[in-house]
Amino acid sequence: MRTPPIVPEFDPALIARYDVAGPRYTSYPTAPQFHNGFDEVSLREVIAGSNLDASPRPLSLYVHVPFCFSPCFYCGCTRVITHDRSKADSYLHYLQRELALIGPLFDRERPLRQLHLGGGTPNFFDVEQMTTLVNALEHHFEYRRNGEREYGIEIDPRYADADYIRALGRLGFNRVSVGIQDFDPAVQQAVNRIQSVAQTREVLEAARDAGFVSISVDLIYGLPRQTQAGFERTLDEVIALAPERVAVYGYAHLPNLFKAQRQIEAGDLPDASARLALFGTAFGKLSEAGYLYVGMDHFARADDELVKAQQAGTLQRNFQGYSTHGDCDIVALGVSAISRIGHSYSQNARDLIGYKAALDAGHLPVARGMRLSHDDRVRRALIGELMCHGQLDMHGFGVRHELDFARRFADALARLATQAEDGLVEIDERMIRVTPRGRLLLRNVAMCFDAYLHESAPVRYSRTI
């Protein structure tokens, strides 16, 4: 199936009406549905079952490194603020313990196609520590330093230089994601992240010189003291850096959940209309510069693998966002990390004390998760098609999953009818198609089919725009 590119239509009034809280659908069901009834025994069972599949899936590893040298006030990630490098040595020791427990559970013949180090700040690990980690990964999985692979790492350019990036290249990394957020000095001061264009350029140029095949940068709109003029200058600088991918995230101000955000003055935040205009500016400038809108927050160049996968109908979505390797089982290591193995999700302990205590006792540090019901699996597939391709063949989907689509999803189709009246989707006897007006509101479309969203108490999510 080839999906023709849908050029989104930016309609501020329509988007403002649909700008509500909702899931990002990096998983379905979403993390609030995980429970502590899914334990280490459950995880071992699903791993054993995944090895016995007729065609065992390849593997994708995610490693969470929680440490940061200083707090970014907007951040809602699991992280530990410290300058004490010995904490990295201790954490690395526990990662090796976790690898020693979980690595042997997987069939060694399953290839490691994808690796991602996130945080926190993964480059809190120095070159020697990173080498130790890679050696451990090589020992337990089919890690490759050359050939076809997608091994990425998030980098804070304030704490990395060209030598560090070249060392990562020698260790097998070939993709890098660089946080920018905003180059405006006033915004940087308000969020406690002072980062120059020159620092950022050094990392990006070093990555290209070291043979990295893809560079992605992250921006955030809706930050304190952000202005149209300042954000336009940031976008111009980013476009001049010429990354292959750009992610533009909306800031979610949840100070009751994230302590660091209490340092942000609510009065410094742009109001709803200004926030929407910031996103519109990013959408317009990136589109003019030749970046295509993949979905959600993601833009990519026309020759990028994400765009090709979307056009070929093979794009997938997982915890790292849009992916060309959605066929992989995701094995997640480190504090708070979430795995997706077979028809299950599992999350490690979300605090260092709990994470280390489990490993000290010789146990995998899984704290919660869930096995997906048949209905969960069907809805995950449906929501994935909408989020990745913007359309759904209801008849074909019903045949594949042996169900009467109209009967099974009558409530969802009733909710979708309102969106059809507003021009977000077009529905006929066979197809649901997201229109250019609805392309920026994919989350809202997908929410119509979320059984948990409409059956349980409301959960605090970020806003859809």
C-alpha cells in the first residue's frame, strides 16, 4: 500500500477548538493502564513465548540514562541532577547486571536492528563508560558496529565535543538526536538551558564527519518568554543546520507532576492563541524549507526513511515516536524504561532505589505492565494505521481481524461523525480518510477509538497541539 502525501491545512480556529488533552499513542493501551499485576514472572513468560514464534521478531534496545548535569525547567523526564561522575559508574554496574539477567532470555539469533540511548543525558557517560556499555551489549546481543543498523543516541551539545562524537561513531552509533528547544537567550534563561548555535553546530558537523547517517533536532513551542520573532530566528538557525529530521513538541506545563516546572513563572507562558501561532510558524517555515510533515510533532526531508516508509505504508509508531522498525520487540533497560515484547508492555521501577534493590536481589526490575487483550490488540492496530497513514480501510481491517467493523466500533464511528461534520475526516462505506484539515489533529481522530479514554476516569495528558 502506498500512501500519497497529505499536505496539512493549518486552520487556527479549527485547531483551537480541538486542542484538548489526549494521549500521544506511542503505545496502546497507554501507560496509565499498566498495573503491578504484571511482574517478573509475566515478563519471563512473554519473552519465552516471543522466542517460540514461527518467525521471531528482531530486537530493538532502549537504554535510559537518567543523569543530567543541570535541570532544564521544562523537563518531565525521569532524571537525576548531579555532577558526581561516580554515580554513572554505579548505574553502569547495574545496567550490566540487568543485561546479564535479561540478555540470555532472548534467542541469540534474533538480530539487534535498532538501539536508542535516551535520558536524561546519555552523554553523561564519558567515552570509557560508553565503551563499557557497548561491550556489554555486544556480549549479550547481536550488536554490530558496522553494516545495516539504526543505532541512535540523544546528545546535549553543551557537554559533548567533536572528539566525543567521533568516539561514538567508532562504537557503532550512526544516528544522533540533539536537543535545542529554542536559541532565544531570553527563553534559554527562563528554562535554565543556555546553549549556543556554535555548540550545536560543532556536534552536528562532527556527526556528519564521523559518518552518522541521520541527524534529528528537537524544538519546543509554548515555552516561557517565547515570541514569534524569537522563534522565527531559531527556526532559521535550525534550517541552516540542515538536519534530516526536526521534532517540534508542545510544552506541557504540569508543575504539580514535575517539580522542576515550578521554577517557571506561569505568567511568562504564551497564551493559547500565541502558542498555536508558534506552532503555525514552525509548520510554515519547515514546510517552505522542504521538510514534510510526517505526523504529530515530526518533520523530515523528502528522502528520509520516515517519509519513504509512510509513502510505502510501512511506517510504525513506538515509544521513540515514528519508526521504520515497528516489527521489532523493544527491550528496555534502565530506570523507568518501558519494553514492548509480543502482546505486552512492561516498565522498570521508576526510581533508582527500587531499580537497584530489585537487581541486588537478583530480579529483573519490572514494576508494572500489562498483557494486551484481543480488543487491545485490535485497537492498537487500528490506532496505529490512523496515526501513521491517516486512513483506514474499514472493510479490509474487518476481514483481517475477523470482525464486523461497523458493529464493533459503532460508538467510535458515532464520535467520528462530529469530526466528519467539521471536515477532519471523510467517511464512506469503506474508508476513513483524514483530510488536510484533520492532518494536524491525528490524536483527536485516534481518540475516538480509545476504549479506555471513554470508559475510565480522566487521566492527565498533554494537549493535542
